[in-house]
Amino acid sequence: MLNSTAKPNRILVAIGLAVIALVPNIAAQTQDPAERQHAIDVYESQNMIAALPLLEKVAVVYPNDPVVLSRLGFALYANSIEEKDAAKRQAMRDRAQTILLKSQSLGDDSNLTRMILSALSGPDGTQVPFSNIKTAEAAIREGEAAFTRGEMDKAIAAYKRALDADPNLYEAALYVGDAEFKTAMLSDNPKNRDERLNAAGVWFAKAIALNPNRETAYRYWGDALEGQQKVEEARDKFIEAIIAEPYSRTPYVGLTQWAQRHNVRLGHPQIVPPNSATTTGQNTTLTIDPRTLDSKDGSNEWLMYDLTRIAWQKGDFFRNYPAETVYRHSLKEEAAALRMVAEAAAKDLKSGKVKALAAALDSLVKLNDAGLLEAFVLFARPDQGIARDYPAYRAANRDTLRRYWLQVAIAR
């Protein structure tokens, strides 16, 4: 996957309670004192302010307990978000990173730890304003403080005021839904839990309406639907998260965990062109894999891929992208090159020239016949050049991108 710039402000909310709940229950030391369990219980109640000193105390007794360390690191990070003093906030972030790295070294491979470490490895964006409207900014910060204390109803009220003041504030709608979700997950009343999860979905939908190309609300909504045992609906929301932002790591967390819970395999077809071409100045050198000289399984048709790409580099690119002045690898080029191979291989098979295609060619023909070749390229073979074509393709072909995940990438 390609790197992408993380969104500023609260990464805490972008993780979601479902991810916290899915942190692996790594075996701790054999001792099981009441203090340790109490600290974890307070943490799981979402009161990060109250949990922090309790976890600090427990960590002294259990310095090599990855369960305690993972929660202490997260609590430190959560509390750092509301720290106004930049030096103190950075010190808390540095310590959280050190603790989480130690937790990871002791066996903590949870998505939560990986995502918080990713957030901590970049610049501190937690104090970037959510809104340029002062009343909205003040309200959402009030909501953040209540959220960190675990006071979800107060947080919800503040987030709603923020959205009233700034109707375009994506985070305000998102955070209402997240607070509703966390309240639901902490409820022992099935009816209340279901009502809160439904309310969360309403607010996630509002956030999506404000910006359908941000992944977080889709992923949170998938968590809420999972909480209601709506398995296929949850899957569809996790797919939408990937479609919204396919070139960052976080959107894949939801679908990956969904697949693990339901014993479903995920993966792209293994299609790798075997030859290679290098261009220096006006000269292009093509290195051919000897295996592709055998026409018994259609592998010889891979030469079409290389010849097509060479033609694009020599001039086809500028004919297809007249507004651009510098060549780049593009979606159109990669799809055109793969399509030439697919069509030639399909013709070989239909004519009886070959009895059966090589596995990669068989997959390629099927993708082309299904109209999913571009989607495959964008999700399975992107580079910086191809990724630039994604927004325009998504705008016109969102349903095709969904179909790729449902029919190809999610094994049946």
C-alpha cells in the first residue's frame, strides 16, 4: 500500500472501540491481583483520565506485561491529546511510543498498537483546529474533554452543538456516532444497546454525506453493524472504507478483522508480468523470462504487455494525457498492457491453440471478461503514478470497485 498523510486531530476516535475490544488477549504474568484487573476495567470503561494513574501503578508491578503496557500506552496517548502545553504533550507522546514499542516487543501485535505507533511516528496534529468557526471549535474541544473522561452523553451534546455551529464539520457528526457506539458497547441492556447502535449508524451516515471519500465513518459503521450481528452489512461498510481511501493502512483494519472473525480469506489474484524492460534515454532493453517463450500455456503472450508499455513510454502516454508534460506510469497504460495479454490469451484458448492457460493468465482473462481489470490494477498493482488516476476512476466507477472486492478479493 502507498503511504498517505494521516488526518490531523483526534486519532483516538479514528481507532474506534471495536479495535480496542479486538486487542489480542495476550497472556500476562501469572499474578492476577485485583489492582491490575481494576485498572483494566477502568480503561475498558473508556475513562482514560481515571485509567492512566491506575495503569501507571500496575505497570510498576508488571513491567513486562504486554496487556498492561498496551493499555498504558494508549491511555497516555489519549490523555496527551488534551494537554495544552506543547512540551508536556510531546513528552507524553514520546513515553507512549516507548511503552507501546516495548509492548510490541513482548508480543503485542494488535492493530490498535500498530495504528497508535503509526500516529506517534508522525508530526503532532492533535492541536490543529477542527473548525475555523470559534463556537464550533470550542464545542468540539469540550466534547473531546468529556470523551476522554468517559462522559459520553456530555460528549454527544457538545459534538451536536459543534455540528449546529458548523454544519460541514465531518468530525462532529463522526464523533457523535462514535460516542453513541461506545455507549452501546458498554451497555448491559440489549434494547438500549441496539438503539444506541442504530443511532450511531445515523450519525455515521451524516458524516459520510459530508465527505464520502473519507474512510473513518464507513469503518466505524461497520463496527456498529458487527455489534448487531449484521455480518454482510458490516462487510459492505468495511469495503466502502477501502474504496474511500485505498492507499493508507487504516481502512484495511476493519475488513481484515471482519475476515478473521468469520474465517474468510482475503487476497488479490497473483498476476505478475514475468519480463522486465528498462529505458535509458532513447534506448529500451527488454529482458525476457525464458519460461514465457513456451506457448503451451499462453505464457508467450506476456510479450504483448511489454511491447504495449514501451509504446506508451514512447508517445502513447501524451496522446492519452495531453495536459501532462512528464511521462508517468498510469492506470490507462497498465490496464491497456494487461488487456492486450488477456485478449491474446483468451483467443489462444478459444481457438484451441492452448488446452489450458497458466494460472495467472487464467485469472487475468477472468478479470478482463468481468470488466474488473482497472479495479485490479488500482487495488493490487498501484504505484505513485497509477494512484493519481484513482479519484477520477472512483468518481465514475464506484460500483465496479465494490464488485471487485465482493467477487474477487473476498474469497468464497
